[in-house]
Amino acid sequence: MEQLTTLDAGFLQAEDADPHVSLAIGALAVLAGPMPDFATLTAELADRIMTAPRFRQVLRTHPLDLEPPEWVDDDAFDLSHHVRLAALPRPGDDAALYRVVADVMERRLDRERPLWECWVVDGLAHNRWAILIKIHHCVVDGVAATHLLTGLCDHRTEEHAEPTENREPARRQLPSVSLNPADWLAWAWRTSCGVTSATTRALHGGLDLAAGVLRPAAASSLTGPVSDMRRYATVEVSMEDVESVCERFGVTVNDVALAAITDSFRTMLLRRGEKPRRTSLRTLVPVSVRSADAEGRPDNRVSVMLPYLPVEKSDPIQQLLTVHERMTRAKGSGQRQAGSALIAATNLIPFPVTAWAVRALTRLPQRGVVTLATNVPGPRKRVRLMGREVIRLLPIPPLALQLRTGVAILSYADHLAFGIIGDYDAAPDVGELADGIARAVSRLAELSHGHWRCTPAGTLALVQGG
């Protein structure tokens, strides 16, 4: 029997801390029609789903959390509890589909059964249909969930984009063995210096993370209690546009995505009559520390960074360059290393202590983090399911810890998709947030083709097109 790690179990405890949240993540695949017969589709999905043991396992917990929960086979497993059909009045538009997604994601998964659901949605316009996969965060992180999802498709050998900006750097290999004692001393000295430097960086990173959690963000309507209901919206932008911005300004895809999110949140705050400040948008940015050989393993292998997104800046280029600078600084500060070290250290502490501590901490009101932005690489090429092409692949983030909005980013073929979830009452404008992201990327792409000069105020100005 396999036990949950402290991090995996932490998602259960965070969910327990607030009866209004569900810590499930999801993905929505929109496919070309016609939809197969539901019985045939269910049988085909069953064959593919059953190849992953976690889909037919249930959690066994222990009284008083004396031991970590364990994965055990569900002897009463019934696929009909997990694969369900929803039909929209034809022709179902995106608004109707997103309402189904919100309804499904706002409900908690039943812990007496395996922690996943698959919803087949029929009745979409243009002879399309959809599959919604929902799985608890204690089972997988974003990278592992994407691997499981693509494993359901017809071809399981599709290449994935390499998330260079979201992975822990590869470990350096030890030098080859030398018989020269001088080489031994030199190697020992370099190793000692490297360990000291890494330790110092991790300590600084730990202080940064602690300050980010404990230091309140500027007061705004973006944080606070949430209700039981959710709203969902998406937008897709051209990867060609994103890459043109990357090439022009020397930034990463993640930088462009975060800059677009920054600009849209700034517009949201202004629309709500609130002043965007430097400390208005402290953002939780998960970072994958999953090695290539663990890509298909169902668990969580993430660290975090907590940058402020520069909503106080109005110029889109300055937003982009500031995001790049702050993300570079966060990566070099040791935040990722500190997060990883903290998670590793908790696994050495008796589970009852960590379970109690996590449950207590997640019940406290937090005012430091304002939103979530998680970026996961998807298939580079279009995939198919039962011969039908997956036209759109859209991510669905979780919502918890008094965050009223969350954004997930997923690359698929020639598009970058943003999935936005928000509290139904506190974030009714998630659709406008999605539209603002699209406008921001379009504007950055247009600006990337211009020529620039530095103004006396230190900003960049467009002097001519072309």
C-alpha cells in the first residue's frame, strides 16, 4: 500500500479547512463530432482509464491522523459512479458549456470512492462534444494530470513542450574519478562552496516565501471568503503571437502569459473602482520539480514562487519587462529550492504533527497571496480520441485559501489556453478577465513588430511600425 506524501495530504487538509472549496483540478477537451454512442464511449474509456491504478483506488485514512492516508484498491469500484453524461440544449454555446464546468468543479469529490470524475457533454454547437476530467489535487499535480489525460487519447507518444521556465534545473553530474589527490581537494573545495551557496540561497528564498505569506497584500476585493458556487471562463491565444513577443523582448512564454494576466487584473481593479498598487497582486506560481523519469507518476512534485505581478504599471511593455525581471529574481532568490526543502523536511516529521499544523494554518485567514497562476505544458501536436480530433484543450485550476480567482495556463498545439475559475458572487467578471488577457497578448504581439526608443522618463515609446 502506498501512503500519501505530506504535500499530497496537505491538499486534503486545505480542503477540510473551508467547507466552501473543492480542491480538484480539471481539463476540458472539446472534440469534433459526432459523439460516439455513450455505452461504446464508456467501454472504450474504461479500457484506457483502468491502465492507471489510481483511478480504481480509494483513500484509507487513520483515526486522529496517526498515519498518512493510504491508497488501497476499491473492491466495490463501479465505473458508472465516475463516467457520466450531460446534454446541453442544442446548439450549446461556450457559456452553457462553461456553466456545466463550473457546476461540476464546485462540488467536492466523494472520498468514499476513487477521487475522479469524467463528464461527457453532448449537444455543443457545430456538431461538437466535450469531455471534462476532474481529479483531486491530492492525486496529481498539473504535469501528472496532463500526462494522464493525454494517456486517454489514441496516440500516447505525442511530444510535450518542455517547461523550461517551470522546472527545477537538472542536477549536475559528479566529475569523473581522478587519481590525483590535488584534484580531490579541488573537487571537495568546489563542492563545499557550491553547497554553502545553495544553502544560503535556499535560506534567502525561505525568508522571501515567509514574507510573502505573512505580509498582507494591498487591500482589495480579490481576496476574502468564497461561496459554494463558481464561474468559469477561458480564452485561447496564438502561440505564434506569444513566441513573437518572446523573441522581440527576450522573455519566456511564462513571462508573456503572466504579463497578460497582469494587464487584465489591472483593468479589473480599475473597473471595480480600486487603485492597483505594487502589492496588490502577490501571485502563487507553482514550479514543477518533477524529473523526466517521474513524469507519469501520480503525485505532486511542485515548489512555489510568490512574485508580485506589476499591476501598478500601465505600460504593457513595462509590465512585461517587470514580470521578466521579477520572475528572474524569484528564480535566483532560492524560493524554489526553499519550497522543495521545506516539503522534503516535512516528510521527516511525524505525520500527526504536520497534519495538525497544516490543518491549523489553512484555517487561518491569509492576506498575503491574492491569486494563482499555474502554467503546464500540453501536447505540441493535436491529439485524437476514438478517432475524433481534440479541437480545444482547456485547463481548470482549483480555488482555495481565500483566493477568489485562479488562472491555469496550458499550451496545446498552436495555442496557449487560459482557464479562469472564480467565486460566483465575488468574481462575477471572470469573462472580462479572460477577454482582457486576449487583448493584452494581441497588443503585445502588435507592439513586438514596432521599433522603440527610450523616453526621458525611462519608458519605451513606439516610434514607427514595421
